[in-house]
Amino acid sequence: MAPKGHTNNPHGRPKGTPNKVTQDLKTWVYQLLSKNRKLIEQDMNGMEPHQRSALFEKLLAYAIPKLQRVEAEATIDFNTLSNEQLNQLITELTKHTENEQIEQNGNSAD
């Protein structure tokens, strides 16, 4: 068995290229929706607002890629910062902390 990230087939599908079945299905769905756009819009207009919103939200998941959470670590050498930069950092951290406290107090009141 080949190690992760490698293949024994040097002429295999390039990384990031969807497989044929996936591509064919996406093409079919796109064509189906395109050909029936007016009917779908009429059906959506006949829905209750909350139903229409729910359907729209579900459809968006197929049109817009989902954002992935990204975490980053940073090390700050405070000795290299000017007094102005340190003051700005303190101000931003204070605002952030105050906003978190307001959100927590607002959520606990519910």
C-alpha cells in the first residue's frame, strides 16, 4: 500500500480534480436546476416565508463553500514594540474583553 498522499499510479487523477461520477452528478443537477428555474421560483414564491428561507439556506450550501475555522498562534516580542503600539494593543485587548463580558452577561440573562 502506498504511503498517504502518494499513489502507485503516476498517471492518476491530479490532486483536487473531482472524480468523474461527482462531476457528472454536479453537471446533471446544474442542468436540472437551470432548465426548471422558473418552476422552482414559482414553487418558492408559493411557500411560507420560513419555508422559503429554510430552502434558500439549504441551497446556498451547494453554491457557496463553507468557511473552515482557522486557528493561528503568534508570538509577540513586546520589547520590539513602541509605546504607541503597546497602547494600541492594550486598547484592542480591553475592547475585546469588554465585548466578551457584555455578550456573556447578555446570554446569561436569557
